[in-house]
Amino acid sequence: MNSHSFRLLSTGFHDGFYNMGLDEALLESAAGGELPVLRFYGWDPPAVSIGYFQNLEEEVDLEAAKRFGFDLVRRISGGGAVLHRSELTYSIILSMDHPLAGKNLGESYVVLCQGLIRGLAVLGMEAVFSGTNDILVGGKKISGNAQTRSGGFLLQHGTILLDNDVDTMFDVLKTPKDKNRGKLIGEVKGRVTSLRSVLGRIIPFEEVEKALVRGFEEALGMIFTKMEISPAEDSRARELEKTKFSTREWLCKR
């Protein structure tokens, strides 16, 4: 089997607890000998995810999230709080000795994000890698990414913003509620962009997914076999959804 062979999974829209459970289940599958994975998915209902090391009540306005009907879920990866609403989310899972894993955390971000950058080029925009794990278009953030590593394998997941939702983000994430709030919102809008903002049209989820597949093929030489998750992976994801990601113990562990 070619070392760049990957399972391509398009798992549709699910709630945040199942989405995070499936990412972890697929990480376990890869550690058990399955092929590396590139997965695309969305969130229904929308959700706010917090990083593994964050404190829920410090990051999220719980009443606002409840009012909007958003799920609240803690990721197994680090990073900050994210509103998952108008976006495409991807995850990549592979061994840390895989040729595409890089020599260290920083290098792995640089390498793997090249697939996203090339995919955005397919859609007609020039993107660049920035900082530790962001992707910018026109100097504005369009993608944030995070990783976790376990048992010699890494999981990197991240987002491509289909549309801007900065006002709602400020409603559900803890931010100053004083006179500076309007200024902060303006500053963030000046730092964040989306496919709709750049291209001037609403980009269907499936169009973005197709472009990113091509991007990973062209930039990183990934060879894809389109597959479905196995019944065992689905069962494990639902087990993790029930016993871990939807529990208050996990959500409030920090």
C-alpha cells in the first residue's frame, strides 16, 4: 500500500458530541492499523467547542449559548473556543512517523496545512500559513487548526469559514460587555474573513469539500479511497458521545 494512501470520509452533519466522538474513534482505528484518514464534516445544531485546556465558564456565556440552541463540547485538542456554524470542518489522522507528519508539531502544521492552502487556490484565492496554525487570505484569518497526539498518532482538525458570524461569536463567547465591545467586534471583523466575503457568493459545502480533496492530492500527494466509517467506528463514536463528550464531567473538567 502506498504510504500516501488515505481513507476519504465525508460524514455529513452531526451534533458536536458525535463529531468529537467520531474523531477520537477514528484516531483509535488508525492506531489499530487502519489507513490514515481525511474526514470532512459539519455541525447540526451549531456548537461552541472549547480547547482541552480551557475553562468552560471562563470562555462561554452559557445562557447565550442556551438561548441560541448551540451545543457545548470540549475537544481533545488544544486551542481556543470556536463557534461552529457557517463552516466546513476537516480532520486528518496519521502516524507521527508518516512522511507527512513532519519532524515536530510546528512542522506538521506547516506541511498539512499546505493541502488547505492549495484547496483554497482551487477556489480562486491566495492563502498563506501564518503564526502557529492559522491560514490567512488577504491578511485575514479564514482557517484555524488544532492538534492532539496519542499513542504515536496525531489528529489535526480545523475549520474553513464559509461565512462570517462575528456578532454571534461575541454573543456566545465571553467578551467585555462594556463600551469597548463594539470596538472589539470591529477589530475582529478586520482580522477574520470567509469564503463568502472573499468570493462574493455563498459557496456550497460540497464545492469546498471537492476543492480541498484536490488540494490535498496536489499539494501533498495524498491518494484517496472514498469510504464509509465502519459499524464498529460508528458504535465507538456513539459510545464516546454518551460516556464522554456529552457528560458534564468532561465538559467542566477544567
